Amino acid sequence: MKPILFANGLIFNDGFRFIGTIVVDNGRIQRVDAGRISLSTVDREAYDICDCEGRMVLPGVIDEHVHFRQPGLTEKGDLHSESLAAIAGGVTSYFDMPNTAPATTTIETWEQKNRMASEVSAANYAFFMGVTNSNIEHLLHADPTRIPGLKLFLGSSTGDMLVDDDSTIIRLFLEFKGVIACHAESERRIVENRQRLLEQYPDGIPLKLHHMLRSRQACVEASAHAIELARRTGARLHLLHVSTEDELALLSDAPLSENRISAETCPHYLYFDASSVETTGGLTKCNPAIKEDSDRRALLRALRDGRIDIVATDHAPHLLAQKQGNALTAASGMPSIQFALPLMLQLARNGNFTYESVVEKMCNNPARLYAIDRRGFIRPRYWADFAIIDPDADYTITNDDVISTCGWTPYAGQHLTFRVEQTWLNGRLAYDYRRTLPGNPAGPQSPFTGEQTALPIRFNPF
């Protein structure tokens, strides 16, 4: 294959933007040059050309928090279907969570997931291992160059991974040297809330009270406890899906490189408030619950001031039938990986933060936090993972656009002006929206080119 010249795009990377050109050869970035070039001067025998005029060129998104449902829950989605949705959203790498069936709590189950992904994944992949009250020995023998970290549930979840033994948590925090990603909700507080609400609503807790069942107090208490233990032990703690203004008061605005405690939020906490759970018929029901509009606005501010380090999706598809019910019976979680990057860019265009901040939170900082080997930035010798964005698209999301197996999105009806036009994975074109444009002389084609070659993500040990 000839080297590929990505010419005259508006490149966003590492806090900067500039018109420039990228040369890719053998899957890796060879050069990044500022300045516009004339394509008429390029030797077409020496280069393949990708004309990026009028387009934004971003590093491929690294989604550190997804639930792709395989093994055991594949009626909702699997590693193939959901990774296709990922690359359609400009996501070139993902970290899958351990609460599958069986749960990923041993070296054996973790290896099984890697084998499956090597056969079917359309995007680069890595898998968290899950903490239980009794599997610390397994976890301490995991290969630190192949796992992003450990997932710790301080609230009940699928897969019997609730950890409620402080001695286990303290040992984990003392002995594990990598990232401990924490779902922080107080199980004690959730149980108390459930008992109180069932006394008032014996026939079932209404959907609209989901944020009272999985309350802000549950989040704040668990986050505060995890932070206190991390500070005491020096652990590398990462709080997942922060949902409340109260938790933000516990976090520092220090740069990620100077802070042992970091935090993530998700697009649904930035677009919706608690009332949406009822108005969407449960489509935005998730754990932790979406809170009040004041929390939404506080999270947007925290993305500006640095208290939130990463935006990930918590992509968690369910069939529509599984989303029916009340606050106890309707499934929690929603698909979002296909639209997260355009949604975040739209928030930037609306003045909430900068485009550079979107790139930092979705591309650069995941690579920094997890010490990912040569991904997350547009730099020489790095893997050529790119999202090429049309900033002047004009469309409304519909369920017909959805690639995930579940076939729906809570963002249906959302108007966007950003579209992922192409996704390049390890130097190969993996997704090309333009292949399906009306009037294509070749006729309708799949936007997935079949050229992608996914790789396991590698990490530089801490």
C-alpha cells in the first residue's frame, strides 16, 4: 500500500488546532505538518490522497466505558454489532466492562473475551477485570500491559460484583498499581430508599422517582468514601459516570498528570435531566440516575474548569421491551456510542466549552490516564486512528440511523450539525458515510469498508 496523505484538514490535537497535512504509512503516522498544500503538486504515484478540505480531523475517540454485552447478554448487542456502532461514531478504541455473563472476574474469562474480540471486533479493544469480595489474587496476577484497570462496584450490579468489604477495598487500593475505575453508589442508601419508596408505592416505584431511588446521597456518600480511601492509600482512583453537583465539590481541578483521583461523566448527564426518565418512557433510565437540571449545568461547568477529566459513553444497549416497567423493573442503561462525539461537538458549538476540550476529554485524556501505547494523539509514530468530521452537516437523529442491535437511541429527534464522515483505524479506512449518500453512482453501499483491522490495545505499565 502507498502512504496516505491526509491533506488540508483542520487538525485538532493536544490543545491546538491548525490547517495541516498528515502522512500515514503502514498504519502509523509518519509526519504531521502545519500549512495548506496544493494537491496539484502531489505525486499521485507516490501517495494515496484523502482530501480533508473543510473537515475537522481528530484523533480517534477512546471510549473507556462500554457494555458490549458479550458473552451471555447478546440479545442486546455483541462485540461485533456494538463495535460497528463505535466506528460509525468516530470511536476507534473501547474498554468493555466486566458485568457480562459470566462476569469477567478471572484471568480465564478475561482471556475468553479477548479471543472473541480478536475474531469479531471492528474497533481496537481492551477489557476491564471486575473486583469481587474474593478475587483479589486473580487480579494481582493480571498482565498490566493488557488490561486498562479494574472495575469496582460500590453499588449493586449485574454479575455479583458488589464489593461491600472495606478490608477488600483497602487491600486492593494498597496493592494494585493501575487504574481502579469505580461505580460509586452507596448500596446501603439505595436499600433504604427502596424500602421507603415501596412503603409509599407498594405496587411499584414510578419511573419518575428513579433519581430518588438511586439518589444523590447514594452517589455522594460512596464517592466521598472511595476518595477518602484513595487519598489514604495513594491508589489511582477514577470515578465513573459522575452525575451530581455535590460530587464535583470533592474533585480537584488539577491537571490529570498531577492528580491521583480523576473523574468521568457521560453525554446523557449533559443532555437530560431527571424528568426525561418519565417523558421518554424509561429510555434514559440509567445507573447512576440522571439528576436535576442544576446538576447538568454544573457538570458542563466542570468540563470547562477541569474537575471532569474524561467523557465516556457508558454505552449499555437493551431491547426496547427490556426498558418497559417501573423504577425497579425497567432495565437501566442506554446506547450512545454512535452519537457521542457529534453530541459533544454540538455542545461545544453552543458555547459550553471548546472543541479542543472535547478532544482532550474523549481522546487525549483517556490515553494519558491509562498510559495507552501510541494512541489518543495525532503524533509521529503513533497509530493512525482518526475521526474525520463534517462540521456543516444538517440532520436530525432518528432510530433508523441506529447501528446497535437494540435499534433505538434516546437522542432520536436531536438536531446536529456535526457528522462523522470517515473513521480511520490503524491506518485503514473503516467507515465512510459518503458511501451511502443519495445519488452515489455505484449505488447503495455499506459505509463499513471492510478494511478495518482491529488490534488489542497495549498499555505502558505503571
